Amino acid sequence: MIRFNAFIIITVFLVFAGMKHNNAAQALQDSVQTLDYLRAYSPLQGLRFQVVKPESEGKGQPVIKATKNYREAIRVLDSLNDFSQKKGSIQFYIFNQISSFPEVQEYVNLLRKNELVTEKADQNFDNSLILEANRIPFQPFYKLKSKIFNDIKFVFLIGIMALFFVTFIVLLFFLVVVRAKNVRKNTQTKKFQRMCQSPLSFLLMESSMEEMEEMDFLNMSKLFPAQHFPKKLFKETLLKEIISLNKNLKGEFKDRLKLIYNCLNLNHLTINKLKSRKWDTLSSGIVESNEMDVIAAIPYIEPLASNKNHIVRTNAVIALLNLSPNKDLQFLAKQKYPLSKWQQMSIYRVIKYIATEEKIDLIPLLESKNNTVRVFGIRLVRYLGKFEIIPHLSRMFFQSTEEEKQEILSTIKSLSAFTEVELVNEAFLTQSKEIAIIAADVLKDIGNEDSVQLMVNRLKEGNLGFELTKTILTGLLALAPDKFEEFTENMPFKEVIAIRDHLKDPMFDYV
């Protein structure tokens, strides 16, 4: 029993001794790691080292070297120990307070734990220069004022910003200048309008035609303000006033206005407008020439009939129709651009007025290479009642486009051209339903016995569609009521029977 107890006591002693030995070994290892860490990462924030001599003759420990670099402190200590019999030592300071090595070890572990030091990459690498450089304040390699333009991207950015700034200044200046100019021009225009009203009223109301005819440029120009009359803006304002009055007045007043216009040499201002490259100025010059009957402007207007701007073209054609002594439509037939319905309406209004006084040849329009011009020519035949041109339309029918064929058939119907019934019969047999419908509608007015038989035969084919079936039955009822009754009485198609009942319903006789 005594032996067993002694064994236990010895075992416990050995265990405690081993634990103490392990703790001492671990503490030694931690101290070594801390010293290695100080060598590798020094200087560290808040940590300072002093190399001191040992005490002698009652004096304190003199400081040999104070540094933040642990490696430098070790080198100074080694040098001191080589030349002195008494060994020196290193004192540790944490934020200027002397501390023991365990306190330094705890402080270093705290820095490591919080990752406050991250410069070390290789323990064998001496990074003292890098650490020293970290303590140097940052200074740019070049001065901002001069060498910053070495960066091409930055220069490009500055250039773009400068360009936008300059563009903004130019646009702002332009807007201010233009606005001021327009305001000044509008103010002067209103002022000149008031100045023109009194002389024009005197010439139109108080002067006789004989007196005006005897006036020359000097006498008539004296009626207007002498200091303003030579100005271009004043003449432009006077010209607009004359054109406006000419559109609103009739009879002798128009002759008076034209006399004033020519006497003041405003026709030169109009012709100069016809030489401009601006479409609005050209249109204004054409309208003025047309209103004032400026014959001298014809050579300048003729090329404008083919201008790329449709407003200029339309006004030029209208002016040529009014001013040209020979009402030849060749200039219209040579049009390369299509004629819109708005242009056709404007031109037709002028041609209709001229046709009441002079003879107009429409054949050039029918022979034009422009499809829209040919269509317009066919419509003019119908609108102007040119029955003598119907044979020409018949000859061009089968070489025409779909739109032209429709217009020709409509013209034949409008003019009741019974001589062209055979042409309409042939058109009725075409595969185009649109042409067949128009032809059936024409045959209702000018059809013959052959037309009736053609209608019956086509109805027997079936599947003609409601519109064509209705048009054929309507024409058949108008041409041959007996044939209509005989054919539709035993007709198997429900659609034909429904249309027949509708056509024969007395309630729809006047619908």
C-alpha cells in the first residue's frame, strides 16, 4: 500500500514536471517568435527601443542609442558588447512608457491578432528601405501645373470639355445675336409698313391713272421717305404690301399696283430672288412674278419647274401657265418628280381658268414618261370635257398601267363615249376585278347587246365576289330588264338571288 502511494506521488510529480517543462518550452518558443517578428516587421507603431550601458560608479544607465528599428538596436548592442567588458541591454518602450519583454510580447501579439501589420512577405528579405519609405510623406513625381498634360487620356478629356464649353459660348452668342437681330428687324418692318400705307393709299385712291402713268421713278419715289427708300428692308416691306393688296383688290386697282411695282423698279428685286439658292426665297420670287405679270422672269422660272423642292416646282408650273404666251404643256410633261394630288389640284385650278380663254393641248401630258403626269392628263381630259381626245386614250389603254386604265374608263363613262363600247367590253373580260368592276359600271350607261351577253356569261362563272356581282347585275338590269329576270329566276347562287331582291325592292328605287 505504501509502495502504491509512493508510486502515485512520483507519477504526479513527473506529470507536473513535464507540464512545467512543456510550458517553459512553449514560452521560449513564443519569445523567439516575438523577437523574429520584431526583426522582420520593425519599426512598429508605438514601439521604441533604447540600448543602454550597465550601471557603473553609482551612475544611471546611459542611453547609447534610441531607435524604432529592433534590428538596428541589436547591431548597436553587439557593437557595445564587443568593446565593453560589461554587457549592455535593450529597454522596451510602448508609447514612451518603459515596458518588460512580456508586455512587449503581449503588445506584438495584439498587433498580429488584429492584422495591423501587413508589410512582411519574406523573412529573409530586408525591407528596411520600404519601411523607411512608408514614413516619408507622399509627394507627386511631377508638378500639377505643368506636367499633368503628359497623360494623353487626360488631355483628350480636357479637350472635349473645352470643345463643349466653346460650343456652348458660340451657340449662346449666336442665339443672343440672332434674337436681337430678329427683334430689330420686326420692329423696323412694322415701322416701314406704317410708312408705306400713306403713299400707297394716295396713289390708289387720290391719283388718277393718267397721273400715275406720267410719273417716273424719281417722282413716285419722292412720295416715300427718302432716308429709308434706298434700304433693302424698306423695299422688301413695300413689295410685300403691294403683293398683299394685289391679292385682295380687283379691277383697276390691280393695274395701279402693277404700275407702281414697275415704276419703282421692284421687278429687279423679284428677279434677284429667282437667283437665290433658298427654296423660300425662290417661292417668294415666283409668286411675286406671277402676281405682277413679270414676263422678264420666265427664263428664270422655267428651270425651277424641275426643282427638287415640290413647293418651288408647283409655284413655277403655275407661274409658267399664267405668264407664258404659248400655253404649251411640254414643261409639265418633262417633270421628273411625281405630281402629288395637292399639286394636281393647284395646277388644275389654273388650267381650268386658262382653258376658258385659250386652247390647251393635253396630248404632251398623255405622252409623258412620268406616270403621274399621264394620270393627271387623263383626269384633265375628263374635267375639261375634251371628247376629241377619247380616241387617243383608247389607243393607249392596253399599254397603260392599272391606275391609268381606271382613269380612262372613268373618263369614258363621264363623257358617255358610246364609240368606245368595244374597248370597255374587252376591259370587262380582264382578270383584274378592279378594272372589271369599273368596266361593268361603264357598260351600264353605254353597253350594247354584246355587253349583255358578256355579263350573263361572267355571272355563270360564279365566285366573282359581292362587289363585282352587284355591279354586273345592276348593269344587266339597266340594259336588259327581261334578260335580267330570265337569268336570275333559276339562278342557284344565293348571293345573286339576294342582290336581285335588293335591286327590285321598290323601297330602294330612289336610294
